[in-house]
Amino acid sequence: MTPVPISGRVFSTDTRTFTFGARVPPTNVPEVGALIRTRPFESSAGQITVVGVVYRVKSEGDSSTRQLSVAGAELADAEVEWQRSRQVPIEVTALRLGYYTERPDDVVYGYAPLPPLPLEVVSLCDDEETRALTKSPHFLRSILDARDLTDLSSLIHATIAKAARVHPRPDEFKRQCGRELARRLSDDPARLEDLLLRVLA
């Protein structure tokens, strides 16, 4: 399996998230809810691959973009298209879902023995990896543990929607996720109802 490369590296980590910078074409910007993985690196558990889900993407224009943004009505469409065709710098923050030592099928959900180190390479998970990492609805546990994140419900919905596209029976996958949410959010009926309406729509 060959992950889709992103030309970026980790520059900040904490106990729950990691952030990496990249310069990519606009068509390759990772979307919220996409699964990502690091290159395998050494830890107390041996070689591990940390996996996460994108929950924030930040993009800022350079000096050229800033100049064009105030050009007004005289800015030609061709100039806009040229600007958008360039590789753009982005900052992506991911919530850690867990890790595996050999295969994505063996993923351990929860905190990894060691966060990804600065300058570690990050890749988007391909369809096969995404299916393996979400074969059990337990992947939602790591996301639900971060209940203080802003707009957590939208992140959960985006992650389930993107993962469902690569499963052979997407509706059944969504129903399994719905049952897991019902178990985990029994103490928060308002959020549960909102999520189930989104996920099962």
C-alpha cells in the first residue's frame, strides 16, 4: 500500500495532537476528517506508526497573495488562476487516534508510547489504510475523549463520512458508528441526537 505523500513535516506535538507544515497544490490540501499517518519511528514499543485525523487546516497567503488581495476589480482572472495553481503553504493539526507497530489492522487506539518527533514525515492514508484503521467503530473513542475540542461534532461527522466512502457497505458502517456513539454519548443526549441526524442522513 502506498500512502499519498505530503511534502511536510511535524513541527509541534503535545500529548494529544501534532501539527505539521506542508506546501501542496490546492487540489491536495488534506480535508478535515482525513486520516493521516507518520513514517515509522523508534519508541519504547519498537517501531511505531502514529495515526491521526485532521481537525484543523490553516492556510496563509504569502506577500504576493497579500498584494493581489487588495488589487480590487482590476485583478484579472488569469492572475487569480495562476496564484491558485501554485503550491500553497498550509498548517495542519491532527488529533491522534492511536498507533500500530506493523500493520494498520493491528492499530491500538489511544495515546501512543511516544508522540511523533519534530520533522517527522507525514502522509495521507490511502483507502486501504483508512479501511483498516476504521474497521472497528472503536476509532471514535479517541475522538470522543477530546470533548473539549472546538466543534467536535463536525469533526466526528466528517471523519465518519470520509471513512464510509472507502468501506464496501457504507450504510452499515455508518450504523455501526451510530451505535458506538449511542454507547459513548448516553450522558449527552443533545449532542448524540445532533450527531445521529448528521451521520445517518
